Amino acid sequence: MSTTTLEAVTRGRVRRGRRRRAVLGGLTVAVVAIFAVSLMVGQTFYTPDEVFRVLLGETVPGASFTVGELRLPRAVLALITGLCFGIGGVTFQTMLRNPLASPDIIGISSAAGAAAAFAIIVLNLGEAGVSAFAIVAALGVAVLIYLLSFKDGVAGTRLVLIGIGIAAMLNSATSYVLDQAGQWDLQAATRWLNGSLNGSTWDEAVPVLVALAVFGPILLVQARNLTMLQLGDDTAAALGTRLERTRLISIVAAVGLIAFATSATGPIAFVAFLAGPIAARMVGPGGSLLLPSAVVGSLLVLLADFIGQFAFDTRFPVGVVTGVLGAPYLIFLLVRTNRAGGSL
Amino acid sequence: MTTEHTLEVETLTVGYADRVVIDSLDLLLPPGRITAIVGANACGKSTLLRSMSRLLAPRGGHVLLDGREVHRMPAKELARTLGLLPQSPIAPEGITVADLVGRGRNPHQRILSRWNADDDKAVAAALDATHTASLADRSVDELSGGQRQRVWIAMALAQQTDVLLLDEPTTFLDVSHQIEVLDLLTDLNRNRGTTIVMVLHDLNLAARYADHLIALADGGLHAAGDPAEVLTEDCVRAVFGLDSTVIIDPVSGKPLMLPIGRHHVREPGPTVG
């Protein structure tokens, strides 16, 4: 081995690592900034000093209620559901080697949303019951899609098409349940159809935080195995990756994140779908996308909620804004797939 | 230099769904040599290779590496001794050559362990050996077929295994790149003593480059041994159902098979020898 090659290899690795850290750092700063701004801005503006004092637990007239009870739970919920959607989405996309195979496209978010709506409206369950119901339904649908698309292995295209069909069925089920809700108000309806952070409470944030604390580290520890799956099953296995174990852990953990986040906010459109590809563009190819996608997901939800609340005369739920952002990318991917002769 | 490992197949039976592809096969892969596996389409060549590297579980029999059953070894431990380059590996979109070759280090890394100087050295050595060092920072998507195949071999080299299995490493390559890849594997075998087992389509290249030739027919062994003894007209007829004449390759002194079809055969008929 020549020393010039060794130097070039080391230099390249250090450069790519530096880019990754710079991007991650920049994204984190952006998330912190938008989080802070969303605590300050609203019908009444509170200075950073006032917000800080509220965060430290002091009683500040006006701010303690508005910031502490209204804005903070909303911003925290946006932050953590964004992390969940981002990491859950990119796990599926990486594992199935297909950007379209995101849980919000292939019906897993729809399953969690439909189950949560059913649990609240028809069964009158509490927070824990709703979350449990959502995760069981989402896992069930994930297994169902996997089995339906299994024929000499799972082909990406077949799984995506079956998933889109299942998503459509589940969305109509959600609409039917909402229709039965009678006095159910419009705001709650938009939550289960589009995803919304309106009226967020600490009670909603706690289960999501727990899910993030449990499933997030499980996935991060799996990150390298997950990137090995990108090489194809045979190559990954030949390099010592345990395929079935990696897949099982990834599916359960990613579905867990998606289901808990969805049961709190509804299926916030396209965040899981968009976070991975955006993160990939930013950090460059090669490394694991889990952490960057998580941060991008958070940034997307916080930013979209901020835009939805303040950019227009009318307030829009966060899912409407992310939906408008995500749809063009979905169309782009579908057109590109079509041009490539239908192979995903 | 590598340590020698014995790779054996004992009464191996492998199949998919309701079809038995390999039926109680016994094989010994000579350590430190180059073995080529040839046979007609769908005769079980790739299946045998996948089963030897435990991508497929056998229905019966064993694959033994140094007397240990490969299907019971820990995944990473096996992957530090035995490498496999499958027929159509997938390169993640946009990945650089150096990063892809670096993936070959996976079996040497623990969960959450940092990349270290040994990993860099292994990648650099693999790039040098395959003459791909100048491509290190390029994206794999931009490479030609020949370059790409060399990069995949570099990834398998970075794995630093003493036994390397390759499934049709020369497919889709033009003739000069085929020779380049086979020369590279020969270098690896001679310089490091790596045991190489490869499935090849081209009988003549197999006979030229292999020390040991295995001819499979209908999921079983037809013949195995020195290419000069294995590659005969009878063998080609039995394995491929094809008439041929086998002469001495004037370049290598190994056997050279010339097929005899229904057309373009000189009258009054083929002469042998």
C-alpha cells in the first residue's frame, strides 16, 4: 500500500466526517433557534429574558401561562414528533432501499391515525390506551403489507403499491369514524386527517418522549447494520450483517416511533417521507442518515407549524403546510420512477 | 500471508421452495488455490456459492470451514475469514468509492466502535491492489462497468478474508476487463495466498485461470480436478449437451474448448486434437 493512497483515504474520510458534523451542528442550531422563536412569538411577544425565566420555573405575569402552558408543550411536541417521524421514515427508506417506502406513504402512519381516531371517538380510551391501540394497529398493518408483498422476497415496488392501497383504505376508515363523531369539533377532525399541533398538552407529549427514549437509542445502535442493508441482502449478509434480526428490530422500533408520534399529533403529512432525502442531500452519501434525518424532521415540523400559525391570515394546521411542501417531491419521485421504466 | 483454511461441503442438499437445486454434494476446495466452478445455466453454481457463504440454509448436509459448520458460526466471525462478492451487489446512491470500499470493514468493527487507522490502511491497500486509488473520491455511480467491478472487489479485499468467493466476477465486462479482473485475483492468490473460489461462465477462462476446476451438472458433481483432466470433450457434452473439440491453448498450455454448432463447421467435419 502506498502512503499517498493512505493519506488520500484518511483525508477523504476526515473531510466527509467534518461535513457531516458541520451539517448536524448547523441543523441543531436551526432547530434550537426556531424552537426559541416559537416560544417568543404569538399574539403577544415575549422577550428571550421572559421566556427564559418561565423555563427556569419563575412566575412571570402572562408569560407563565402563555409560554409555559400553551407554547412550550406545542413546541416540545413539534420537536419530538419531528424527531420520531424523521428517524422512523428514514429507517424504512433505508431498509427497503426506496425513498417511496416511507411509513406515511405505505399506510403505517394511516394505520396509527385510523386506530387512534377509532380509539378516541368510538372506544373513548385515554392517552395510554390510544397509544397502545395505535402501535398495535401500525405493527399489524406493517406485517400485513410485508406479507401481501412477499413473493420470492419483498420487491420494493410491490410493497409501495400495496402500501399506497392500504393507506387509501385506512384513510377512508378514518373519515368514516370522524363522520360518526357527531359533535366532534373540526379542529380534532383536522388532527386525524392532516396532523395538527393545536391544543397540544403535556399529557400528549409524555408518551412520545418515552417512545423516543426507548426506540431512538435502539435504532441509533443499529445504524451501521441498517446502512449495510443498502448494499443488498447478499452483500450485507456476506459482510456479517444479521438480516432478519436487523429488519425485525428496525421495523418494531420505527413503527413504535411513528405510532406514538401519530397518536399524539395525527399523521403530519410527508415529514417522515421528506426528512431522509433532505438529510441525504445535506450530509452527503455514505454515512448513516438516522441522526441527520431526525433533526431535519424536527426542523420541518417546527418550521411548518410556525408558517401555518403566522404566515397567513388564516391559521393552518401543521400537516397542511407539510403536505403542500411534500406533494411536489412525491410527484417528482413518481415521474422519475416512471421515466426509469417503472422500476423503483 | 494468510493462514490456510479448509472449506468442505459434505452431502449438501439445498433448494428453493419445492425445488431441490443441489442434491447431496461432496466437495473439497483446495486451500490456497484458485477454484473455478462451471456448469450450465441453473445447474446450481450460484446456489452452491450462496450456501457456502451461508446466505442459504442447507436442507441437508454441512458446509465446513476448518471443520466448523459455517451455518452455526457467529456472522461477523465468519465474515472475517470468508468473503463473498455476489453477482449483483447494490451501490447506495451517490456513495464514494472510498466509502463503499470502507463498508468491507464491517465485520472488523464492533457496534458503535470508531473507525480506526487499521480500517484506513485496509481500505488504502484494497484500493492500491485493484488500481482504484485514483477513483477514491469519485461517486460509484459515475464509474464504468470495469471500474465498478474492481471497486466491488476492493470492497471484498478490505474485508481481509483468507477465503474469497466470487459469483461471476467477469459478467458484463468486456474482454480486456475480464482479463484484468482475473489477473487481479491471481495476484491476490499468489501474493497473499488467498483461497479463491469463483463461478465463471467462460469455460476457457476458467480452465486458464483455475488451479482446480469443478464441473457441476444437474445439481451434482460431474468432475473436479486439474483443468487439463476435467475439461474434455466428454465433459462438455455431459455438462452442456454440446459437441466440441478441445485443443491445447497455445498461449497458456491449458485446455481450450471450441464449440461445434450446426453452422460454420469446416467440411469434411471436425478434426480432433
